[in-house]
Amino acid sequence: MAKKSGTKKITEDQIIGMYMDYVLEHEIVPKSIYKFCKAHTIPEEEFYNFFGSVEGLQAAIWDKFYTNTMAVMTKNEDYESFSNQDKMLTFFFSMFELLTMNRSYVLFALKEHENMLKNLNQLKGLRSHIKTFASSLVADANADKSFKITKKSPQLYSEGTWVQFLFLLKFWMEDTSAGFEKTDMAIEKSVKTIFDIFENTPLESIIDFGKFLYKEKFA
């Protein structure tokens, strides 16, 4: 049985930090909660106070990426006065800055299984968060529109935002440019494109974005 690490209660963030360090040092996910807790001299019951399984812990890490991103964004006193497009840009820039700070872990987590779908299972909670965020932007925009025909579909837009995030995530994973500047360019162009689509003026942006992707992926 694992020994208790004194009387001080361990926190959720501490367990997450231990797990991230563990997988990077051992290059493998812990075989069991027992072995993980024993390696860090914490009682199993304290682990289960926060997570029901390793899978639950993995998903929680992505939830933390989201909540920390939102916390950084909303600390900016000018954020609420931003346009919806600037709010989306700020979100993606902030999210990928945070992912870059944890790049080694993110690459490990998303390459653990050969089957990419298995790796993406841990992003289910993040998907829900991002779709909710995108839907809130649409709701805000729709509030200023008087006619139903001019209002946007929150479901369509939020799903598109999630697909956009997955594309940017893959792009960032493969980006070898200094400071990931090409990812920054992809963020700017993709956000402009998706907003232009919803304003019914997509042609120039889509062509511009398509040329960018062609150059980066096939040139």
C-alpha cells in the first residue's frame, strides 16, 4: 500500500503535474493507478478523489488547457470589447501558446496510439467546451440581428470551429518553423475564412487560405 505523503492533502493540479512528468520520463502511460500512486507515494484514495481512471485524468488535462486559456483571455480588460472575430483569434492564439508550453506532453498524448481516433477520445470534453464558446459568439452576434434569415446557426458554426481547431492542432504538431510562426499564420487565415463564410463573402478568403495550405503542404 502506498504511503501517505504527510498530512497535507494533494491537489488535482499536483496529480496532473505528476502524471505529465511520469509519461514524459517513462515514455509510457502508467499500467495501473496503484503503480502510479506508489511511484509518487500518494494513497490511491486521494487519486480517486479527483479522477476515476487514467482516461479521466487525461481528459481533465485538456479541460485544464481550455479553462486556463479562458482565464488568460478574460484577464485582458479589453477582451469584452473585442469583436467576435478578435475574440476567436485571441482564443486560438492563447490556446496554442499554452499548448506550446506543454508541447512535449501534447505530442506524446496525441501519438500514444497508432489509431488517431483513440488519441482523440481524450478531447471529448475539450470539444464540448470549444463548441460552447463558439456558440456563445454566434448567440452574441444573433442578438443584434432583427430578421431570422440573417441569423447564423450556432450548431453549424460551433461544429465548424471544432473542425478548425483539429486542423490547426495537426498543423501545429507538424510545424517546424521558428516560434511556430506558420501556425500563427494558419490561425489568422483560418479565422478570417470562417468569419467570411458566415458573412457570405467566402470566395477570396477561401482561395487565399487554399493557396496557403497548398504552399505549406505540397510545395
